[in-house]
Amino acid sequence: MDARFHELIRILDCEHAIYRQYLELLSEHQRYLANSDTGGIGRIIEKTNTLAEQAISLENSRVELIDDISSKMVSNLDNIALSRLLESFRCQKFAELELLKEKILEMHYQLTTQNVKNDKMIEQSFKVINHTMTIIDGNERQAVELVLKGN
């Protein structure tokens, strides 16, 4: 069972590292958005997709491992005492799991915040583009009107 907890901690550490990389990519994405660097944005999207694939794979492994740990712990529900079940969670590894949970929750908050900022930047960019197109369209109409009037 101890080896399974070690594996769970390893997986969670890897997930945390991926989320940290994703947060860095979101910051880069924001810089590329601010500079209208479409090439940079494209590269960030590719890197993000790669990280997403890795995260999905790790999550699947984590879910499978947790299911396995759960089934081993409660394989015989008739004979397991609540104290024994709780005791298996109070090992030293539980403290590590708690710490990882806190790190991942904090990272989730940071990712959500950064995503909201990037979404607002994209929305503002669309507004500027729309405004610019309206001005261009208005200037083109004025030019056509002037040509039609003979000026």
C-alpha cells in the first residue's frame, strides 16, 4: 500500500508541475496578446495542447490509482473497522498529500485568475478591432460619397 501512496504523490507532483508550466504559458500568452504577436500565440497554443495531453494522461493514472487504493482498502467491507480505515489515511504520506492538495488548489486559483485576465484582453482586442473596422468602413463610405459627388 505504501508504494501506491508514493506513486500517488509522484503523480500529484507531476500534475502540480504541469499546472505551474501552464500558468507560465498563460503569462506568455498575455504578453503575446498585448503585442498582437500571432506567431507567439500559435506557439503557446501548441505548447498548451501538449501540456493538456500530459495532464489528461496523469489524471487518468491518478483516478485509476485512487480506485485501486480504495478497492484494496475496502476489499472486505464486513471486516473493516472505521478506525482501521481512518488509520490508513493518517500515515506520514497523508500529510504530503494534504500539502500537495493545497498547492494544487492554489495553482488552480492562479490559473483561473490568469485565464480571466487573458479573456478580458482578448475581449478588449475584439472591441478595438471592431472599432477600427467601423472607422475604416466609415472612411471608405466618405470616400465613395466624395467620388460620387465629383470632388
